[in-house]
Amino acid sequence: MKKWPLVLRMAVQNRRKWQGIIKAVDGEMITVTVEGKDEVFALSNIQKANLVPHF
């Protein structure tokens, strides 16, 4: 599994910084599992993202 830290252009649920596991990509939307919950983000709202390997 790879954790994925990302910074959003506009806040979602009063947060701009998120870190989770990529679950799915569907068109212009990405689903990330964060703390056991699925969160959906628009790709256009992602300012910065890095893949971090999880060993």
C-alpha cells in the first residue's frame, strides 16, 4: 500500500492537507481512503501530490 499526501487548492471539510491510500480514479474524480473513510476529490482541486512507498 502507498500513502499519498496531497494538498488541495480549495479546502474540503475545512482541510487542505490530506494523507491516505488511493482507492480508485474515475474520470476527473479520485477516491482516497483516509482514516478508514473514503473521501472523493476532484483532480482539478489537487495542487500537489506525492506517492510515498509504505514498507
